[in-house]
Amino acid sequence: MAGESFVLSQAFYIGGIVGQPQPKVIVTEGARIDLCDFLDATRIYKNGTSTPTAPRVWEAGYDLEGDDDDPRLLQECQRRAATPRNTTASAQDRAASASTT
């Protein structure tokens, strides 16, 4: 199957394009796929098997567990709030930030 078959919440745009023929609407009969629980028995995961791949474990590079007054956590929250959303700091930047506290 194609990769897009496994994407959750994928958007589809419906409508016409100026200067192009009107889109065709085809009405079909049958059950909605989200109500077909019987399909679960034969599901295929993105890895091509009937067993999902183990989830990735992401390493933060430093310990983020602690209480809400932990200065390292507060500093990391401030750093993330100041980082533009389009930019992600590298693991090296995060490790350097954590080692300064």
C-alpha cells in the first residue's frame, strides 16, 4: 500500500478548479470503513506485516523529570517558548542548553 494509506487526519480538498471541468461525484452503497471492525483481523501495518513496529523512544539528551520548580525544566520551557515554531533546535543545542544549568 502507498504511504498515504497510513496517514492519520489527512486532508482532502473537494471542489472545482477554475477553468477545469466540474468534478464528478460518484455515490456508492455500502458500509463506512470506520464502522467495519471486521477488517481489524486482516489489517496490514506500514511495515507490511500484521504486527506494528515498536514505537520509537526519543532521548531528550538530559533528564526532564522532576518537579515544576526544577530550574532546568523552567529554563527549557522558556527556551522552547522563545524558539520560533518553524525552527527546531538540534539535539546538540538542547544538550548545550541543559549543561549550562
